[in-house]
Amino acid sequence: MAGRGGYRLQRLSRARLALAAGQEMTRKRHLMFALVEADLTEPLRRMADHKARSGESLSLSGYVATCLARTLREFPEVNAFRRGRSLVLLDEVIVVVLLERRIDAQSAVAYVPIRGADRKTLVDVTHEIRAEQAAEPRIVAGQRWMESVPVILTPLVFGIASRSIGWALKFGVAGVNNVGVGQEVTGWGLAPGAGTVAVTIGGIESRPSSDGTIRRIAHLTLSFDHDVVDGAPAARFAARLLEHHAAGQIA
């Protein structure tokens, strides 16, 4: 809309409205956070070798997603969400990877649910992510009616969605968000997901070690829904997740 008086108005796209409304799903959660460092020296070396052989760049977000999925397989009690007085435990491991997109000329987020992620290789996951990046930008299910929902009713609508078994069977309870995009910076990003467990990738730094080698250290923020996971189990989950990251398993 044309500006006057020193400002202009731009109507929010459906994708932006849905993203903002989706934050209501985190507003009432009792979240725990863990700021951890993951040694990605070996996986990044193997990813570089793969690119040298095949010309294909593997996804860092995809690698974190595969590590998260394999950890969820070992801790099935975390692959769950609270629904009233009950816990709903999911049989399938689904990890949503968040991607930056442009939809309706505005910044937006694409949600890529990786189904059966614990059984897939990094190459498999990368192909799904690249396919979404190459596809025509689109809004996800539920965004089309977002413009018609009055703002005052948004918390109610998304509160219902957060307890929906159908929603969980489609998008799972785990997510990966990359705010650092592999930049050489030191720091963590705080971006709590709408599910039970989320991993936010911050900066990646090169750090000399005591043996004279250079290690590649990623700053990861883990968030857990405290209604589902207590502190000690979350700590064990985080420790195992970091072991998967350091192992460098890309196949």
C-alpha cells in the first residue's frame, strides 16, 4: 500500500500470519533449554568428501535432523506430546526441517516433515530438503484459512491444534531450525519449536584442540517440553544426541 505521512502499510501474507500464529503453540509450553556444543569435525569432513566424489552438497540441517531422529528412536518416550491428562506416544519418527522461503513477496518459513527419519540416510533427507527448496513456494495446510481467523481467537485455534493427534501424525513432535546457516560466528540461537523437542543450529566456529588439530564446533540450542520430559532424561537425550553428531554417520 502506498505510503503517506512518512510510513507505508504492507498486508501480511498468509504465510507470515500462520508463522506468527504458530508461536501461540509455544507461548504456554513449559520449556527447558540446553545450550550445547557439538563437534562436527568428522561429519563435515565426510560431507566434503561426498561432495568431492559426487558434486552433491549435503544438508547440514538434514544431518542434524538425522541425528535427532536416531536419538528419538532410542528414546521413544520423547517422541510424544501432552494431550490433557494423557501422553500421546507416536509410533513413527517425524522430524520437521524449517527452511527459509519467499512467499507472496515476504519472508516465510517452509516446513518439511521428514517421515520415518530414523530409517533414512543423510542423502535421503537431503534429497527431500532440496526438492522442497526447488519446488514452487507454497503455504502449508492450514495457512489458507488463517486470514479468516480473528486475532483474538488465534490462541484458542492453535491451542486446539497443539493437542491434535492428527496434526502430530502429520508433522511429528520434533523440529530443526538453522538460524546460523553455518556462519563462522560464536553463539546460540533461541527459537523454541512448537513440538516436544527442537534443535536450533547457531554458529559454527573453528577451534584449535590440544592435539594441534582444528575442530569444527556447532552451537546447538535444545528445547524440551517439560510437561513431557524431565531434566535428567533430557540430559541423557542431549548427551546421546551429541554422540550421534560426533560420529559423522551420513549413510
